[in-house]
Amino acid sequence: MDSSPMRLDLKTVLPTFIPDKDDISLSLTMFERQMKLLNVPADFWVSHLIGILPSDIGRLITREPEEMFKNYAYIRNILLQRFKLTADRFRVIFCQHQKKDHSTWKDFVFELRTFFEGWLSELEIESFKTLKDLIVADQIKKRCPPDYRNHFLDTWEKLNDPVLLAENLDSYENVKPSRQKSTKLPKPQELNTRFSRNTGNPQFRESHSFRVEKNVSGNHNSTFANPSYTPARNTNTGCHPPISCYGCSTTLVL
């Protein structure tokens, strides 16, 4: 009997495992189903598993004792302990997971259910009441500023009772330093209203309009459209303004 492992190109039917994004338990479950479907002997499962895992994970498996190398259950437990996801990571993957192009909608349902069950399992959610509390608390957490999460960093993942979570948030708001009030700037709509308040008046527009005319020599003369407007002439031909009396504002008495 041939004791060499079967040659299978599992990379074409199984997605590549990414430690930071994927659930190792889901990847192993999909691998085990494929092995059973192809009737691959259990002694060869580890050899095929190494072929679809990243090289650094494959090196981790090859460091195990030779007598345990064919023990798939032993290798499986090592991978589960090494790449186990936290409850918050399960939640993030469940909310952001997308259907892959080559997979079916049934596969997508299975993946979502696995991530959701992993989230509940890590938090030990076993009743409908605790499930409701978890969903409500999760919605509250999504609406909290980042500094709230940083303040409760050690207990944030386990604060899944919405009432207890709300009490902690209220207490934190009462004791934290008050934020400095930022200077309120006028909105663009207010600026437009302020500057356009008098522009609708025909008299205002006539007295404040600006017109550029050409004189005979071709130079541009800028004059106000109001014909009664006469610009003041500077009668002082010197470089400095004339000296005037502070009391009567006349230059003759000097």
C-alpha cells in the first residue's frame, strides 16, 4: 500500500489562512470537510494542512516531535491555542466580513455563523437575555468617543450589561476634566445672511456699486456709479499732511 500522501491542490478550493484576519477554527473546519470529501486518510491530513498554511505557521508545526506529526488532533489543538481570536476580534470580523468571489452564499452564511458563534462563545452568552444585553451594549459602545474606550480598556470587552455600562460611562463623564469650549465660529449660512442683508436694497446697490471706465487715452478710471459722488482732493502738495489746531482743526491760526 502506498504510504505517501495524495497530491491535492487544495489552494484552489480553500482560502489562504491570514492570522490577523481569519478565524483558525473556521479554516480548520473547512479543511477537515475537504479531507473527508476526498476520503484522505487521517495520517496525511497534517501534510496537506502544511501545504495551505503560511510558511511561518508550517515551520511552527514542523518543530513538533516526529511521533506527533501525524496526529492531526494534536496539531489542531496547537493551532487553536496559538491563533485563537478574542471576543472583540470575532465581533469585528463578523461585522466586516465580506463574501468572496469564488464562494457561494451558503459558504458566506456558514462563515458569518461561525464568527457570530465564536463571539458569543468567548463571552459565554448562553441565554436570550444576555444576547439582548450584548446587542444593546454593543450599540452603546459604537457611539462612545475613543477616550471612553481607552479609559475602560481593561474591562471594555466584558462590559456587556447595558445598565452597568451606562453607569460606568456616567461616572466617567462626571469625574473627567471638562473639555475647553472651542470658540464658536459663524456658519457659512450666517455669513452669507449677514453680508447680503442690505444688498437687496436698490439704493444700497446704487451707492456702493463699482464701475470701471475707459478715458480717452485708454486708461481705466475707477469711479462709483453714484453720479453725485465726488472724490475728495488732496490740496496738500507736500510729502506730509498740514499741521492743524487740535481745538478748532484749522491750519490758518498757525
